[in-house]
Amino acid sequence: MIPRNSKIGKALILGGMVLLLLASSVGWCKEPYKIGGVFSITGPNSFLGDPEKKSLEMAVEEINAKGGIDGHPLQVIIYDTEGDPTKAVLAVNKLISRDQVIAIIGPSNTPPTLAVVPIAEKEKVPLISCAAGIKITDPVKPWVFKTAQTDALAVAAIYAHMKKQNLKKIGILTVENAFGESGKEQLTGQAAAAGIQVVQGETFGAKDTDMTAQLTKIRTAQPDAVVCWGTNPGPAVVSKNVKQMNLKMPLYQSHGVASPKFIELAGDAAEGILLPTGKILVAKQLPDSDPQKAVLLRYIEDYEKRYQTPVSGFGGYAYDAMQILAKALRGTEGDKAKIRDNLEKVTGHVGVSGTFNFSATEHNGLGPDAFVMVQIQGGAWKLLAP
């Protein structure tokens, strides 16, 4: 037995190694399928990774309670990347070489995902990322899939809303990492077709604590609106700076801040901000005809009952990944190539993040209906008319 206070013991505890065999209620006759998870559980991106870890564990427990997969229980081994690409690489290598997992879910965000994609491809292990960057799956990589809505779809949703508001000139402020760079490419690349002109583009560091200099340059260009592209805490700083500078033009944020944490960080500066998001934040406001509504309400109820904490849209990425992976595992006896092939055959899967239709040429599987536009009103999310 490994002592809890030993170095290895602490690593396993920190990694969140969870064995959910439910032996008392299910008589397992086959070896467990080992599934890896790599999330930003601690650090500045914990608002992403913590709900993803919890959602993966919840999904595994649900699947095991129903008998597992073809008589195999699921065993999930989770490591914390802290949002660091280097730590993500170490974790993925450990999952493959030491833990012998047959598939991996995560990482939580784009830079760590892009760092581990070459490993998944080389080792031929299915990877289902929970990050948004379009470059994760475009161009298609045989062993890499993702469940988060892409930044391409997010920009399209923002521009569609701007067109209805007759906003034609924008300033953009993007974080200096892979997520921000991908967002910037989409914002500039889709602008002309949407009748939008980017009149000023600025960037900010992920740890910057003041963006007034960039916003001053943007204000000088006299845009009709400002778009900020990043993940917490930077966008909250931008929101506060916009309020402090008394800028009157609308402020749009990316789907990277679609969680209660952003409202907490931005405070009253969040009021009036517009952004695209998955439907989970406004599930109760959806019409009953929406195919996702029942799935969302069930996930929200189960998550909040289990963890006694408000749900966020990010946890749904891991929950969807595990449910999709469960479908792909059936009939494979753990053969990774068969799992990969089956992932491409998953269609019509109504999940927390949207309705997934994978194929050999589409490894994200989501369409424009995966996003809605919301506005923060009175410290809450308000669904806007399509």
C-alpha cells in the first residue's frame, strides 16, 4: 500500500485517481476500461478544469451504475495540468505510458491541447479535448476530437447579432496565447463577409492587470463596439477598465468567460455585456421545443445536487466527451483504433454543449445552433432573441 503522505500517494490524490467499480451492486466480469482526464483543476483556469473533473467523474459513475460498457467498468485517472502546456504534456505521457489508458478527455483549454495533440497522434490514442480553439480539429487530425464549441461559431454568432444592431466598426482586444490568436484570426477573417470593419486591434497578456492603454487606442479609432477575446481573469479586467473609462459602446466577450466566475470577477462592470454561450446558462429560458432543454435540465439538477455548487457550461464539455466516448467504446473490447473509428460514427447525440454529428471530416460535430447570444442583466444571464 502506498502511504497517503508519500510523494507517490500525494501525486495520486492530487491527480484525482478515481476507481468507480460499484462492486456491491454490479458483478463485474471483465477488466476495467481505463480512461484518462487532464484538466486545469487548480490555478487561474480552475473555473474550467474543476467542473470538468467533477462532470467526468459524475458521468463515469452514471455509466458504471448502468453496468459499464459491455461488462467492463470504467476507471478514470485524472491529472491536474494547472493550465500549463508543459504539465499537460507530462500528464498525457504518464497516462499513456504508465497508466495504459485507452482514451483521454481534455485538456481544458487551447494551449495545453495543442501541446498534447502530437502525442495523441503519434501514440494513436483517442483524445477528446474540452477546449475551443478551431485549430484543434481544423484541419482534421485522425485521433483528435473536441466537444467545446469552436471560436469560429462564436464569432459568427457575435457578428450576426452585430448586424441586427447595425454595428459596422469594431475594435478588438485579444489575449496573447493560442486561444486569443485563434479568436483574432476568426474576428478578422469573418469580418468582411459580415459587413464588419475591424478599425483597431490590440492584445493583452494573460496576467495583465490593466488594459486602459489598449482601450484608449481603441477609443481613438471610434468603433461602434468592442470585442474582448480571452479567458479569466483578463476579460474581467477589460470590463472594469471599460466602465472606469466610461466607454459607451457595447462590449462583447467571447464564450471563454461563460461561467458565473466571470460575473464574480467583473462585479457591476459585467452589467450589459454581450456574449455567445452554450445553452446551459439559460436552460430554463429555452423553449420546450429545444431538443437540448431536457438534457440540460437533468445535467444541471444532477450536478448541483451532487456537488452543491452552481453549474457552469464548461463542465458539460467533459460530460459530453464521456457520454460520446461511451457510445464509441461499445463493441470494441478496448481496441483504440476501433474506438477512434466509432467516434467518427457518432451522430445525432444531443448533449449539454449541443447536438453532435461527427464524421471522417468533422471532429467537433457542432453547428451554429450550439450557441445562443446572452446579455448580463442584473448579475444574471438573459437569453436574447435569435
